[in-house]
Amino acid sequence: MEYSIKVTRLYKHFMQRGKRSGQGLFAPKKTVKAVDGINLFVKPGEIIGIIGESGCGKSTFGKLLIKLEDASKGEIWLDGREIGEFYKNDRLLFRRTVQMVFQNPFDTFDPRFTIRKILTETLDIHRIGETEQEKLELVLKGLNEVGLCPAEEYLDRYPHELSGGQLQRISILRAMLLKPKVLISDEPVSMLDVSVRADVLKMLKRLARENGTTLLFISHDINTVRYISDRVAVMYLGRIVEEGIADEVLHNPQHPYTKALISNCSSIDVFEKREKIQVDGEPPSPIDNGPGCYFAPRCFCAYELCNETYPETVYINETHCAACHRIHRMTDEKDPQGEIHLS
């Protein structure tokens, strides 16, 4: 099967020196497991949401895919090409193939450049458009497509003269002008006013569909991920603990961590009755975790085995999997419909 993103056994570990008094440079090194053995396969044109708490490794994973960070171990294939060789052989083509939209639009642009220069320079670098007039027409068309109308009024403005929502639209446009095969969006609406988030999400989803772009959408907001994603992968301390079709994962979560996240998610239905699952404490440090399940110290249904070994991934059905010892334990205790349910 053809995949737009193929990730196998991906690791990104950072070495951190200890800070014990008196040891200085000779203090023992510690391993920060930012990404700790991820497997992920995404089809062309698919939108997959990556959700989890802050510090779970979502952003680091995105940076690995766009080569802003180098993996410690593992393989990444983008559009059928191994990322290391792809980047080494043709960096310009690599940057056209995979683009990234960052969280803070105010840090995305050079404040000395006008919107005209920001967008036309992107086309210049990648040799898109034969004449200046053709490039300008592409820019004007793009500005209209992202809802900045009339487009001519924005060309000679500077980034500080625009709102966060307008800048994020331009950030998305700059990436989509290259018609990338893969777009990584790292919390693209978290810094925007609630009133404009829906419009930006709708625009991002439409552009991805129209261009056949594979979209990896990173967020901690479950409602946002539910709206935009075809599939969802839930991350906890550098590992994917549950993955599947968005509606299936969010309406029938199997991993205790996913259950806790969803139970604490806000709802627009004031009459909905939802029992919140209390998860005590902050996520533990990503330094030298294991050997058991990383979520075990906070899990509401952990038992002895959870502290001894990390669980293998179990497939509940063909499109839904999770890594939890409770699912292993209950595999032979399915209900008549074949579903596995955690107590």
C-alpha cells in the first residue's frame, strides 16, 4: 500500500547532564525520551490528528518529519522516499514536498517584509511562476482563497499591521502555494480568538482536500481534532497509546488515558451528562522512563503488570488499536458484538 507518511520505530532522545551538586561536567548523563518508538502510516490525502498533553512529544514528532530535528533511530518515509536521502539529494524539492505551519504566526514572518515580499519570495526561491506578473497573480488568487479580500489591500501591509488570524491565514497560504504533498500543522489555531478558529480550520481542511495534501494536525484540543481529522493518534510521553478512525476513537476510547482526556473535554451540549475521570498529578518526566507502562503512575485502572512491562499494541478491529495491558487481559472476554471494553 502507498503511504504519504511512513514512520517505523522512530526515536528522538536528548542527552541531558545531571545537576547533582559538586559533579559539574562529570555528572552522569540522563536520557530525555521525547519520541520513544513511534509507528505511524498515513495514506495520501488523509488528515490525521495527533493529540495529547503538553510535553508528550507532539511538536518534536512534527519537527522530525520536516527535518528540523534529526532522529536518534528509526525510519521516516515521505511520499515514498526515505527522508535522509531525500533531504540530502534535493533539499529544495524536499521543502516543496513537506511544509509546516507553526503555532505562533507572529514569529513566522520577518517583520521588515511586506506580505507581497513574503509570498513572492517563496515563489522566487522555488522557481514558481515565470514572470513577476504571474507570481503576483498567484499571490492575489491565494489571498482571496484564504478569505483575505480584497487581496490588493493586504499586499503592502507589514505583519504587525495584521491580526493573529490574518497572519495565520497567510502562513497557511505560504505553505500551500508550494502545493506540498505533506503539511504539518502544529497547534495552528491555539493562539487565535475563538471567533476565528472555526473559519481557519474550515479553510485549512478545504485547502488540504482540494490539493490532495496529507495533513498531520497537532493539537491538545479534542474538539478541534474531532472536527478536522479522518484518523486520530493519541500520544503520551513520546509514544502513541491509541490510534484509529476519529469517530471510533473519540466515541469508543479503549486506552485509559484517552478515556480521561475525553471525559474532561468540554461540550457545547449543556444537557450532556459526562462523568469526569480524575487523573492525579502532572505527567512524569520523560527522563529514563520504564520499564512499565508510562501512564501507570496516574492510571485509574492500573494493576501489577502495568508497572513491570510496557504493553504491546492490540488491535481491537482492523482500524483501531491501543497499547494497554487491560486490553490484553480482556481479549478473550469480548461482548457479543466483539468489542472490548475497559471497566
